Amino acid sequence: MHIFTKKFAGQSIISWFFQIILIWIAWAVHNGTLPNNVTTITFAAVILLAIYWSFSLDRKRSNNK
């Protein structure tokens, strides 16, 4: 699990992973692969909250060191 908390370009790898998922969702909605409905928007909101959560953990870890 420590591999996900390793820093890469100032952010943990898990933060990058969540951001890539969010970009993929936006791209899929744009291309029409995913429908633009409440389910997709809810999933994107959950991923966005996960991004903020991972940023918070990154900041907490950097303040403790």
C-alpha cells in the first residue's frame, strides 16, 4: 500500500490515479461512450471527492514530516 502514497511530481500516485479516472470519465462522456446522466455525474462526483481526500492525506503526511 505504500506504493500508492509515494510522491510523484508533488502528488501521491493514488491522487494521479483518481485524476486519470476523472479525465477518462470526461473523455468518455464527450465521445458518447458514457451517457451524460445522473449515474455518471454521481460517479464523477465520488471520484472528485476521492481526489480531494487524497490531496488532504498528502498534505497531512507532508506536515507530519
